[in-house]
Amino acid sequence: NAGVMQNPRHLVRRRGQEARLRCSPMKGHSHVYWYRQLPEEGLKFMVYLQKENIIDESGMPKERFSAEFPKEGPSILRIQQVVRGDSAAYFCASSPDRAYEQYFGPGTRLTVT
Amino acid sequence: GESVGLHLPTLSVQEGDNSIINCAYSNSASDYFIWYKQESGKGPQFIIDIRSNMDKRQGQRVTVLLNKTVKHLSLQIAATQPGDSAVYFCAENHSGNTPLVFGKGTRLSVIA
């Protein structure tokens, strides 16, 4: 059973460009969470999605950031017009229904130059 | 606001000794706690969890203790090995399928 998959693992973007981060949850998991981690810090929650629905986006900046989890395909975290402050590691986690535990992917390290 | 935090940012231990990593939480509604291990360049890896109706839970070489009276969580690693070197995070949530709240992390360094 494959774990949570994320791609790309590393992404370099110039200021003003768009970044698209993908996450495929574990098989059978319908809940996806995105977290951001700055160097030497803990993970901060951004958004929680189920298939075709955003459940909680309280941790996501109101501007430039969006997320989706379509009926088919991976979950996408999209950052428009990236700025240097967006440089971080972005982790996706998934969980099955009515579960507490979350399983994390390897992360995407975004560098904005 | 509610938060989860750790007392010690770094911990160095001799190989073979036991390690104890501590965590304080403030959300009294939390009923589920997890310890994650994160190695450099990798995602958090689940180690052990505990529900609020328990005080202690043991795994392979690891034990988690929960003291609800003082809102304190600890991770004990027996016979620490070089492969245990990593950053350890505690996290909490409640009601299932809710976002995790992470502490800042403790870096464990094992001295051979």
C-alpha cells in the first residue's frame, strides 16, 4: 500500500510566478490536510479538504493561496504570484473517515528566488 | 490562543541511554495526542499515539505518558540509538478528522 505521494519534491520559482503542489493521499483515504513548515519550526495547518469540498481553510492566507481536491486526481495547493516569504516545506497528510491519525507525505520544498 | 509547546528545543544523549522528550499542551478539549519523528529532508513519521482516556502507552522502545492534570505529554525512548537522531514533534487534535496542532519540536542528538 503506497504512502502519501507528493510532487514535485523540490520546486524553484521566481517571484511573481505560480507554484502548484500535488498530493495523492493513501489508498482509501478521503481526507487531505496541507501544512507548511519553516526551517527549525513546527508544522502549521493550512487547509483541510475532502473530495470536492473544502472543510477548513482557516490556516490559509486569504490571498494568492487556493486548494482543491477534485473527484478524480490529486489534491492541488496553488500559490499565485509567489513571494520570497512563501519559501518553505509544504506537507500533505491524509486520513481515512472518522480517524484521528494522519499520515504524511515527503513534502515539497518550495524555493522562491 | 490554544497551543502545543515543548520545554526543550535540543536534547543530547549518549547512545544506549534513555531519552525523555517533553511537551505541554493547553487545549483541554484535546483528546488525542501523537508523537512524530522527522528526519532531515523527510516528512513527519508517526511514532506513537495516545487517547485522553489513557495515561500510558507503550510501543517498541517507546513509551508515551499523558498527565491530564498538568496537561503534559512525554515521549520516552529506551536505549537510544544513532538512528533515533531527529526532530520530534508532539501534536494534538480532538473529535477526529480535524487539523493537528503541532509543537515547535525538539532536536534529539545521539552521541556515539
